[in-house]
Amino acid sequence: NESKQIIGQLRGGSSSCSSPLLNDRFGKFGKSWDSNSSSTRQLKFWLSPNQDLFEIGPLDRGLIIGPTNVCYAQNSTFNMPNLPAGYSISWSVSPQLNIVSSTSNSVTVSPLSINSNENGYIRAFLNGVMFREYKVIVGVPVPAININMYHSVCTGGTDWEASFEVTPVIPNLQYIWIYNGVELPASSSSTFSTYEFPANPITLNLRVKTSCGVSPKLLTYDATYYPPCPSGWLISPNPSTTEFEVSKSFSNAARSTDEKQIFKVQLIDNKGRILSNSNSVSGSAKINVESISNGTYFIHIFQGKEVVKKQVIVRH
């Protein structure tokens, strides 16, 4: 059947390899297993001489029910509510879990350590043979992941469209994307897409969330991704909590000595007041905003006869 259990067998008939379409007779496998009065004419005698196979038909729907997360300092109970009368289950758990108590159809567990933060399992045994396994996440995992950019295209000359994905994808987790230092709401999506106008580089990091809590950042350092667009002015990060760095971006094919040209930048509020001035050093200029109030501002960039205005956000 669909559960890969043997439920019937060929008992007789007229068909053969040369005449496969003649009539055949099939019977219930359990009938032939041990119903004949002569033990040597029972299938059990031949297929299970050590008596280590058994009928599990009544347990077809005996599923383990319980939470997907097991948290430190909390007990979690798993059970088999449809276990038929007369059956008794024994239990085992993964090494980072401890069995607090158990009965013939339930088990209560808790993590051994606050540092237990990985995948675990609950296993049910019948007559010493594992019958069911239920996978759980123990604590708040800190999985080793990568963020891959699987889509990156420049549109309209100065816009950048990009999409990212987490690998490997771990089930039963929520993801908290950290975009340019800002944590986005937790969701089950392991992908992130952005449309940058203008095409500034972005930083990404990630946390994961379970019912037990939230993990630390999964990447030691924020990963920076650059647009593959022609040259243009870049301001990063944006939004920022401490400073903005202004530089001129180039695709690999468009890099030139212009990268180190001298330019000047000003931070302007929405009333047109100049809050800060800075000159470039080695192709970039920095504006400190640690003492600037949250809000929307403008950076004016002066290079030769070129004047470029960019909107920025200060967010502490």
C-alpha cells in the first residue's frame, strides 16, 4: 500500500509468465502469516524465523502529535492519541533532549542545556522496532547559512532590481531579514527582493525565529551587495544610524580613474539648512549623523560642474 506495507499476496491461479492475463487469486497477507495450523506452512515461519516481524495494521494511523519546537526550561509533551488498546509504545529521543516522563502512548521531554539549538527527534518503538519518528527544532537554532543573490539586473539605467535566497532552507523557521541595518518583520519567506532607486549597494544579514525566541545574527558580518550598473553616485548605508558614505560606483567594465576625483558633499535638512560639510578622501566622503535627529534629509554632491541631490534617511 502507500505506506509500503505488505497487505496481500498471490495465493494461486492460472496465469504464468507466458500467459500473464489468465485469472489469479489473491489473499490477505495476515491470513497467510500465521493462520495455518502447521507452522511450516505459515509465512511467519519462513519470513520471520527470529520472530522479529509483527503486524502493525491497527497502527496505520498512529501518528506522533506534538509541538514543532522544544524550548529550554520548558516541558513539551508528544503523544499518539490513536494508539489502539493493547499496544504499548516505548520512546527514545535525540541526544540533546531528556525524557522527563513517559507512558504507553505519550512522552514528555525537555532540552538538556540552554545551548541545545539544533534539529532533534522523538521516536516511538513497538516491540523494539522503531515505528514512528517526529522531527523537532530544539531551542533557537543558529544554522550555518548562505545568502545567495539569484537575480540582479539594472533597469532604466540607474535602478537596480535584485532578489536573494537563503540556503539551505530549514523548515519550521521564521526568517528576519536585516536590510541595511534595519530588521524587517519575521516571516516564513526564505527569499528577499529589493528595488533600489538609485542603485546603491545594500547590506543584508539574517536572524531566525522560533516559538523559543530569536537567534543572533547568522552572518558574522553584514554581507554587502553591489549593483552591476554603470557609474553613479552611491550613498551607503541608507537609512543610517551613524554615518553616510558617499562614493562613485562603477561596474567592473566601467571603472576608471574618475573613482578618485575630488568632490564635496553637504547634508541639508528639509528647510534647506546645511547641517554638515565633507570633502572626499581617496574617492569617498563621510558624513557623521550620530547627533542628527531621525528624519529625511538630502545630500548634495558637488564635483566640478556636476551637482547631484540624493535623499537619505537617518534612523537611530
